[in-house]
Amino acid sequence: METISRISSMLETARELTLEAAQSASMSRGTGIGTSSRDIGVSHIKKLLDSRSDRDVLDGLRRIISLMYRSEPSLPFFSAVVKNVQSANLEVKKLVYIYLVHHAETEPDLALLSINAIQKSLTDQNPQARAMALRTMASIRVPVINQIVSLAIKRGCGDMSPHVRKTAALAIPKCYRLDPSTQPQLIGYISTLLGDSQYFVAGPAVSAFLEVCPERIDLIHKHYRSLVKKLVDMDEWSQLATMRFLTIYARKCFPLKTRKVQRSPQKPEGFYDDDNDNGTNQDNTDTYEVPILDPDLELFLRSCKLLLQSRNAAVVVAVARCFLYLAPTEYLADAVGPLVALLRSPQDMQLIALYNIVVVALRYPKPFTKYISHFLVHARDPSHIWRLKLEALTILFPHCGDHFKSVIISELEHFAQGADSDLVRESVRALGRCAQGDPNTADKCLRILLHQITSLDDNLVAESLTVIRHLIQHDPGSHEQTVIQLVKHLGLTTNPDARATIVWLVGEYAGLEPDRNFAPDVLRVLVQNFANESETVKQQILLLGAKVYLHHILRNPPKEEPQREPETQPQFNNEWNDVDDGKRNGPNGTEEKQNEPEEEDTMSLLWRYILLLARYDTSYDLRDRARLYKALLSTPSSTQIANLLLLAPKPAPHTASPSETRKDLLIGTSTLILGPDVSIHGLRGYENLPDWVEAGQEPDPKLRESEVKVDKPVAGAGTAGEQLDRALREHEALAAASSKAEASRAKGAASVPKSKTLDQWLDEPESESEEETEEETEYEEVTDSEEDEEGSSEEYETDEEEATDSDEREQASRQLLA
């Protein structure tokens, strides 16, 4: 019979599918013929909606939903659709609710007509119908019904079905957004739902808590441990909300405690070592701090560790965030592998994973070193991916082994010779950061960069020279030959930035001993083509001339000349008068020329020539600089100021990682991806983690000791089977207690009797059964007497209730005897 019924049901299903396919095909043909097909379609849809057949109504509703999602007008069917809200078919109700929520804000008056029917569905026997009705009522954004929605949520919080309670939790934020004045009522509902025994109810309750009252952490204390235990079973989005809030809760409720541990180097003890040597070793030991985890915090971290195998990338990042901001580094090391595994995801997820990995690696790079091969750039990687990969490689470079260091340098050298100009530039910068991070490899990186300055790519040469300049500034004493090598390539380089960099480096070595000083010769060569250089190169040549002339003055200070009598005739001179070629206009020209020294040194003449070239240059910036340097170097009294201005020691530049500005942003947030410049305080809703609570100011840990208590069943409540089980358990407990008491009395009165043999037990069946019946009657008398005492203590019990209670007791005792 079962096989026949299955075959008949399959045939019925196939028939329905065939009819639906035929109807859809006929409608598709009908809507594509003629210009009046649209009018025919509207009338036909209304006829379907008014039909008494659920199949026709479903067909009409599906057509309306398809019109709605194609952005075609579907509002004319509103009244015809709302009439079907009382249908007993769940599929019809579902489509009507979708249509109603979509158009409720457009037609609020018509939407209010369906509220009574939706309220009736809240008492439906089917929990799915109750959940759909509650969800629809909360989604209708009409402020008039907000109190009705609040009452519906209250009813849903006490519903027997956990799915309805989950829907009530999800409806709380909608009600709060519609009317924030209902917050006190909603907080009570949230407090009830947080303690729900079902994990898929507690998760949405936490989400509602975060939106309605995130500052009320006092509501969480008694539910903390139950939420932690339910964390593994929650859905992915509830896990995200719960971990996000419990991270904040941990910062506010668990103080950061540490203890000092001595780290003593273990040295092999000699045979003749005495106690004095041991004492000196103990004095030299250093100490380090070890964090002390609160047991409740450790419980939360262990629960999070189980989520590292989640299929959702956001959950993995959220676990890493908990470990990064709450736990010791041992926990974070467990999250590194799942984080790196996200690089096998699609490119959009790779980008988000790399942003988070880079920020974590800036704090703790050591755990990522064994996964360094995952950050090598692939040929198919887009620019936003390989930029982050290069940054991750430079962060991990100082902490990996020699083999991986050589691999990284080879990769960067390869990409520095590529065709993509952006990739070439970033590869050269990455080489510079690697050299700064590990001084042992600086020479190797410098050799690679020096090979690049002969390239025909001007951008590559300019970027390479900028990185070389940074490396030379870190150790200028050992790079004299490097600068000489750069000077040799000065005639081959045409890029203005590259030439300006080389000239600036020559100026930094202008103070060498005269026998090793090459700066004056370089200056003499550069001055010959001064007029044809770019403005940036001219500025550096002028600066080089000022430095060389200043060093010349410091080595050969001018002789003090006797003070001359003031001249009677007024002199109208400017700062350029003494730069002329020796010819002066006026009657005193010949006399002043006679007072000048007969022969001026070569360096002074070269400096005057540079000032003369700058005087007639078209750039006003260059002319202003020349006036400044001339005023500083014209009088001996201003030489000290020039020394401070031109020869001041310069700090070695440190090229920070591009993501250094994002280091303080929370991982797993949108602000981290978009950057801190998106707004002053990040995107709306972004909040930094609070500081750790001070020791002694945290809430009492006893508040978290109240576990989720399962309400004990009231006497007389529950099914008959449950009542019988309770009665049996009580009887067994009482019998065990009475047997223990009799055994103790018998042991004190007489010796323990010997155990009976099998024949003795078979000979005395009747006496034993009589003794058992006597014990049972004694137990009944005891229970009756106890119940009589309890009944006498109740002051407001009526005679009818006493009679019913006695009948129930007699019934339970008969069941026990049976």
C-alpha cells in the first residue's frame, strides 16, 4: 500500500508541474503578441488573483512579483493582492507578504487594512505562519502600528517555537528604528531572549542588543557563559555579532594582569662550581612579563579557536581580531594559518584578507614567516593585490631565514626589470625597505640598485637613485666609493630628478680632506652646462657651490682687515654690486680696484661665477636662493649661521610601510579597507576598542556565576509520562535514603547477617513479597502524611482543590503499584 501511495503522489506532483509549465508557456506566448498584450495580461492577472484555486492565485502572484523585480508597475494590483492575505496556503501568504512589504510605504492606508489579518496569523497553529506574520508586521514601516508591533514582539518572545522567538529577536531593531521611544520595552525583550536556551535565538538577540542598547553590559553578566558555550553552534552572522560584542565586554570586565618571570640563561655547571657562582648568575637574570588570563576570558578564547575552521572568511578574521586584542601571541599563532588560507579565495576576498594580514604582521610578524611563499607575486595578480603582497614581503623580510631572503630579493630584482612602470617603482621601493629592515643585506640590495641606474627607463633610474640616497644616508662613512661611482654615471643620466639626487649626494661629501675631496671638481664640471640644466638641478648645483665654498672658508678663514674710515660720499649699492667683473662705475672705481688683493683663490672665483649665473636666471626661486647664500657667506660673522643651515647633521630617512597609518585601526572593519582618510573618525559606526579596565574596577565575577537555569517543572505540570518519571525518581531517592538509615541502625544493634543461599531465597518467596508490600504501604503512609502536612500549610486552598489533589495522589500511587 505504501508503494502505491508513493506512486500516486509522484504522479500528482508530475501532473501539477506539467500544468504549471504549460500555463507559464502560454502566458509567455500571450504577452509577446500584439500591442494590447499588456492590457490582456493585467486583466488576466486580476482574474487569477480573484480565483478560488490556490494554484491560480499562486500563478498570479508569481507574475506580479516578476513585474515588481523588473521595475515594472505592479501597484495597481495592490487591493487584489491584499485580499489573499487570509489564505490558508503558506506559499500564497509568503508572496502576499513580500508584495505588502515592498509597497507598504507607498500605500500606507491600504497596508493598514491587512494588519488585522496579519495579527490573526500570529495565533496560527503553524509556527512558520506565526514567524512570517511577525516578520511582515515588523517590516511594514508605518509608525501608526509601532505599538502593535511591540506587542507582537512581546508575544513572539514567549512563543513555544524557537523560530518565532528568533523572528522576534530580528524584529526588535526594526521596531527601534521606527520608534526609538520603545527602547525600555525592547530592552526587557532582549534580556529575555539573551537567556534563551536555543543558540539560534541567542545570536539574533545579541545583534539586537548591539543596535538597541550596546552600553548595557549589565544585561550580559548572567548570560556570558551561556553565550560563550552557544557561540560554536550559532550561524555565521550571529557569531560575528557575538564575538564583536564579547571583545568589548572582555576589555570592560577583565583587567589586564601580568606576572613577572625570570629568564635565566642555562649555562653548564662545572664540577667545582660553588654556591657563590650560582648567586651571581641569579643576580644577572632578567625578567619578562607573562599575561594572566581570567578563566572566563580563557573560556571565550577557547570557544573562538574552534571557529578557525569556519567556511566564512569574516568569521576567521573576527577570531583573529579577538586573539590580536585579547589573547597572548600563542593564540594568535593558531589564527595565522587560516588567515593565510584566505589568499586562495577570489580576488575580492584576497584584497580584504591582505589588508588584515598586513596590519597583523605589522604588530606580530614572526608567526607569518613560515607562510612567506604565499605572498610571492603572481603574473595574474592585479595592482591592488601585488602592492599588498610586496608590502607583506618587506614586513616579513627581516624575520625570515637566509634562504627566503635571497628568494625575496631575487623576486624583487626580477620585477624591477619588468614592463609595468608601477610594478617597477614599487619593487625598487620594496628593495629599499628590505635593505633598511636588515642591514646585513643592504650591500646586496645596493648593488642591485646600482645596476639599475644604467637603464634606459628614466623612472626606474630616478626611483633607484632615491632609494640609494636613503641607504647611503644610513651609513655615509662607508659609501664614499658608491658616490664616486654615481658621479661617473652623471653624464649618462638625463632624468632631472636622478641628476639632482647625485648632485645632492656629492654635496654631502664636500667636507672630505683636500686630497680625497672630489666635490670641487664635480662642481667645476657642472657649472659649465649650468644654463642648460633643469631648475631642480640648478638648485642643487647652487647648494653644492655654497657647501663647497663654506668648507673652503672654514679651512682658510679670511684675514682681518683694518677698519676703514667712513666715506663722506653716500654709496648706493645692492647685494649684487661686488659680483661684477671688476669694473665699477663712479669716480672711486679705480681706487677700490687697487685696494683688492692681487690674486683671488680659485674657489672664490668659482663661487662668484655661480652667483653670477644664478643672478641672471629666469627662475625667481633660484635668484632668491642665491641672494640668501650670498648674504650668509659674505661676512665672517654669518659663517656660523651658514654652518648650522647648510652643514647640519641630517637624520637618516626611514621609509615606513605604506600601511603604517592603518596600524591602529581595528582589523575586520570597513574603515581599515578604505583607509583613515575616508573621514575624521572613520566610517559611521566605527568605534575603537575601549581600554582595559583597571584592576579593582571590574564588575564582580560572581555576577557571571549564575548559569542559565532550567526552570523546574511545577508539580502537576507536564505530560503524564513526565509526572510518572518524577514520581519514580523521588521514590527511588527516598527508598535509598531509608535503606541507608536502616543499615546504619542494624550495624549498631547487631552483627551483619550472613548472605542467604539460592535455596533459601527460593524457599521464602511469599514472606519476601509480604515484606515488600509492607514497605510499600509504609512508604505510602509516609508520603500521605507529608502531603497532608503540606496541604495544611496552604491557607488559601479550597475544598475542591484538595479533593482533586488527593485524587491525583491516589492515581500516582496506583500507577507506582502497577
